[in-house]
Amino acid sequence: MMHRYLCSLASVTGRLIFAITIATIGSFQFGYNTGVINAPEAIIRDFLNYTLEERLEDLPSDVLLTSLWSLSVAIFSIGGMIGSFSVGLFVNRFGRRNSMLIVNLLAIAGGCLMGFCKIAESVEMLILGRLVIGLFCGLCTGFVPMYIGEISPTALRGAFGTLNQLGIVIGILVAQIFGLEFILGSDDLWPLLLGFTIIPAILQSIALPFCPESPRFLLINRKEEENAKKTLQQLWGTLDVTQDILEMKEESARMSQEKPVTILELFRAPNYQQPLLISIVLQLSQQFSGINAVFYYSTGIFSDAGVEEPIYATIGAGVVNTIFTVVSVFLVERAGRRTLHLIGLGGMAFCSVLMTMSLLLKDDYDWMKFVCILAILVFVAFFEIGPGPIPWFIVAELFSQGPRPAAVAVAGCSNWTSNFLYYLGPYVFIIFTVFLISFLIFTFFKVPETRGRTFEDITRAFEGQVQEANRSGKTSAVEMNSIQPVKQSTANV
């Protein structure tokens, strides 16, 4: 395994790095637009207040203001759900790269609506802009992991797949920094803070035409074998891609014998049921791990601990978030997806118990406040080791080319659907502890290791597992992990 890893590492080309970097701009956009609305909350509430006061010629009620603010925040997730569910409509028709290019029109439109809402004194423009940018981000959460997974060498697919999460956390961190009052989080500049999303969209639109289309899409979907072969050679820096082309042709032959896989078919076909269940549960393990609640409570906790500027401490947590995502990039191909996910969930469960205890005892023991801060930082670190990056890219690994777009759509939609804030006080972490332990048990018994396996290997293993289950009634990750991959050349696999 290490020999294959080093061989693939040696063959990483500038063209491959460029393509992945440009693709992760979409991940950055998701992270940025997730975090950008939090810092200027008070200023945007004032905007809603005086805009409605002029229109209604009366002071708007607190209920109306709260409802509009909540809608401004929540409609982003609604757009994300719709967008993520629509991934297959784009990638099957336009391809992976062209889909990323086309939907940048949504980012530009959404950014303009939000950026000019203050000048137009329009609450509707703000809310519509958040909806449109949510649609865009929902689509990106499907496009980016799929594209990266399909252009990466097998032995580096996990490491490069983790870069999707790195783009997200960098986007959140940049939003936190830009949201500081002396940068763009002021009464005059907050529309620029929201409209900034236009700039990455334009940069990505300029660069994407210089990125290759997914070789798997070219060969399997468009039957362009020579073009796919040339693209692989350029991306991986080697002329010997025969084995990889052969694997794609075998998958293409399988697809030609099957009817197109719809979302409904995913739930019906026995071969897809277990990988689909794994995909959905792993996405839920990310959202129900409690990471959103930790960041929601972090500013208040840091303030209680005596930090004079808690916003900077929250940014510090964002830095920890970013650092440990980088750590995960280097660990995922050595330790494996399943192992890191188990470690991450276990560590988060321990920290969740620690946070519950420290939040309940911080008024009685001052030192408990610092225990809570430490627990928050370690919790975030464990999140980025496993539950943060792995659910995004492992979905693309568990499915072959045919069902992959539909599976990514379903898994992404489940992630967006479960993305909400929590208001249950300190006891919320008890609930998250139960979730984390449940997800840990599920991962141990049901999630296979995909490190070093080709897409065809993984699909074949699931099919063999279904046949074995029909005979014996047993299904476990251990059994699937015992199914050995087909021998491959060590140049790029």
C-alpha cells in the first residue's frame, strides 16, 4: 500500500493540482456563505427594521423582524436542499466541469442581489439572494467531491477528496475574518461582505475552461476513449493508463446493460441499498455530531471564561478547524477512511461528555470554563479528522458511474436537511453524545474501508456482499473488507 501511495505521489502533476484547486473554489463558496451571515446579524436586523419602517410607515413588530431574520438564515439551507437534490440533472447532461462553470451564474446572481439590497432598500432582494446562493452551494456540494474523486489517482483519492472539506473550512474562516467590524462587518460595508461571493465565482469561471473534464465522464458517459486516455495521461503524468482505461471500459459495459439509475431506483435495487444507507448515515453523522452547536455556543463560552474579545477566540477555533483538516489530508490514505471516522466520532463523544459536565459546573468552579474551552478545541480537531471531510467524498467512492450522481444527490440532500441550529442549552451535548456513539457503532459494523480500491472493486464487493447476504443473512464491513481488490498495476493505483 505504501509503495502504491509513493508511486502515485510521485506522479502528481501541476495540471492535476490546478484542476483540484480550481474545483475547491466551489467548496470555499459553500463555507463562506455558510458563515458570512453570522457576524453582521445585528446590523442586518437594523436594516430590516428601518427598511420595513419606511415601507409600513410604522415600527415593525419584533415577531416580524425575528421571522424575517430567521428566514434570511434558513432559506440558505432550503436552497441547498433543492440544489443538492438537482446534482444529477446537471452532471449527466453537461459533465462535471461544465456543470461547475454553468452554476457560477447562480453565484453571481445571488451575490448581486445581496450586494445591492441595501441600495435598493429591499428585504426581498436579501432573502432571494440567500435562496439563490443556497441553490448554488447545494449544487457545489455534489459537483466538487464527484469531480475530484473522478480525476484523482486511486491511491490519493482520499487525500485529494479531503481538500473539499479544507476549502469549506477556509471559506468559513475567511467569512469570520472579513466579518470583523473594521474589515467588512460595518454598517456601511456589510452588503460587500455578502456580495464578495461574486469574486470567487468570476475567478473560477475564468479558470475552469483550462481544467479537463472528468476522464470517467468522457469514456463512460460520452464514449470518448481516446480523449479520456489523453486526459488521464496529462493529469497523472504517465503514459501507462491501460489498466485504468480497462476498468472504465468494464464499468461502461456494465452501465450499457443496465437502465439509467434514478433516485427511486437507488432505494429499490438491493445492490444499492447498503451503500446508500452508509452514505446517508455518514452525512447525518456529520451534522448530528454537534459541530454546529459547538460553534453556536463558542462565543458565549469564551465570553464566560473571561476572554475580552470572544469573537477572536471563535476565529481561533476556526483556525484549529483548518489546521486539523490539513492533518486529515495526510492521514486519510495512511490510516483509512473507516479508521479515521471511528477515531473522530469516539473523540467527539468523549469531548461532548466533557463539555456537558463543564457547562453545568462552570458557575461553581471557575477552572471548568477553561476545561470547556479545551474541550471545544479538541472536539473541533476530532471533527476534522473524520466526520468533517470523509462523508463528502466517500459517497462518490461507494457507487459506480451510473448511480453516483443520484447517490450524491440523496446524500447531499440528507446533509442539508439536517443542518439546523440547536437551542436546548448545555444538555444538547448529551443528545449529541448518544448520536456520536450510535454513529460510531454503525461505522464499525457497516462501513467498509475504501482506501486503495478502485470504483469497480468497491461496486463488485457490494454486489458480492448482497449475494452472500441472500444466502446467509450476514452483512458486515468486516466481510466486505475481506474481499480482496483485483490486482492492478502500481503506476497509478
